[in-house]
Amino acid sequence: KKHVTKLVINFAAIRNNLHYFRSKLHPTTKILVMVKAQSYGGGLTEMAHFLVDQKVNYFGVAYADEGVALRKDGIQSKIMVMNPDAVDFDRMLEYQLEPEIYSLQILRLLTKKIGEKPIDIHIKLETGMNRLGFVEADLQELISLLQQHQNIHVKTIFSHLAASEDANFDNYTKEQITC
């Protein structure tokens, strides 16, 4: 047997989806689009260039090398790195990539590596998904570390809602939001 797999990307549908979501948001709200894993098969740089044309503000990548590839292909938009590794902090600074910080350990490593160099970061909170993120017990130390390092700029604070797409779990989603 011969198996042929074909991926068809409907750019008009992507554009329409962006317009729909923008219509639901305050005009100053920024949009981040995940392009990690080759844009889930759509091509990392190809999809990013299309999305730049659609005025997307931010890109999300899994690893620093994806962000570096975007920069080398001319993408100037903000880029969040979801799985920062301490060995990549120098490249994140060089290519102006913004790491997601999800633990005191990774924040301590970042503060040691960057010294006084400025960097933008994103803080992830654990609110019930039980993956990565700061738990309530870490918040005082997180705040203290950030106050000690004025060169670290928090751009966003976010969480991962475990079941926001399922109306059966709306109460749980609301509970996560209140955390």
C-alpha cells in the first residue's frame, strides 16, 4: 500500500479566525500565536511571515532554537520561549527572545546568567493544570527575586486553563481564574 499524507492550510480561515478573536478583544489587547513544532506542520517561518502580515503581536515557540530561526529569517515580532533552558539564556538575550519562567529554579539560573543585562520574561502560574508554573507557596520568593533584579521585566503573567473549552467544566475554569 502507498500512503500519502497531505496537509492543507487554509490561510483564509486562519485570517477569519484572527478577525473573529480580535472582534471579541479590547483593541489594545495583544495576540500571541503558537508557531512551535513547525507551526504544527504548517512551517515555522512560512506561518510566522503570514501572521506578521496579519498584525499578530507575539509568537510562542517551544525552544530557543525555534525563536533563533525566526529571527534569522527576519521576524522582528516579540517571541516567547515556552521551555527555556539555562544553556540558551545567552542566545535568548542575543536574539531578544522572552523566556517563560515557571519555577524559582529557572528564575535563579536566569538571574545568575544574565547579570545586569535587561530581559523581558513571562511568568506562568500553576492554577490547577498540574504541569509547570509557580504555586502559591512560591509567590513571596518570586516577588522578592524580581524586586532584587530590576533588569528583569515581567511582560505577562498567565496560566493554562485545563478545560476552558468544555462547558461541563466552567465552574472549575472559574475556580482556576480566581486562584
